[in-house]
Amino acid sequence: MPRLDCSVKTCYYNKENRCCREGIKVEGADAMNARSTACGSFRERQMETAKNECGCRTAPEQRLEVACDAVKCIYNDNHVCSAEHIGIAGNGAKHAKDTECASFVNEK
């Protein structure tokens, strides 16, 4: 399981730059670069939960399951991320398309 850091402060699942879901899905079947990927598990934090660190019942995980549709990434191993560490980015994201897997590396 990869270690995941998330800098998407507007995500409902972000707590202390970690994800409090059990797993996420990276989208971008045709992605050739990080900007063409997205965290399909993103959910925008609403104003009423803005002060809450996380809406999840579980603590944020350092390592979690990462399903991945970005088949041209060197870390994609049969639709599962095999990277030791990944980062999800998307400063000010309002939608999944505003996020990206910053660890994407094109297999060339």
C-alpha cells in the first residue's frame, strides 16, 4: 500500500494532509501527465464542515489502497498503485477534475 499525502484542503476527507478514507481511486485512463489525472474519491468540504478536520469516523491513514485508472503511469500495476509514496494535489479544488495525482510518471 502506498503512503499517501493529500494537500487538497478543500476535500471532505482531508485531515492533517492525510486521507481518512480506507482507499481512493485515481482517474485518468488516457492521462499522459499528472494534470490529466484526478482523485475520483474527492468530495468538496462544505461550509458547515469547514471547521471540522474530517467528516470520517476513522483516523487518517498513512497508507491506504489506491485504485488507479491511469494505465500509462509506471506505478500502475493492474489498476492498483504500486508506488511507495503518492501525493494528491489540488489547491482550492471544488471538483474532482481540479485535483491530480502529483506522483504520476508516464511510462514512455
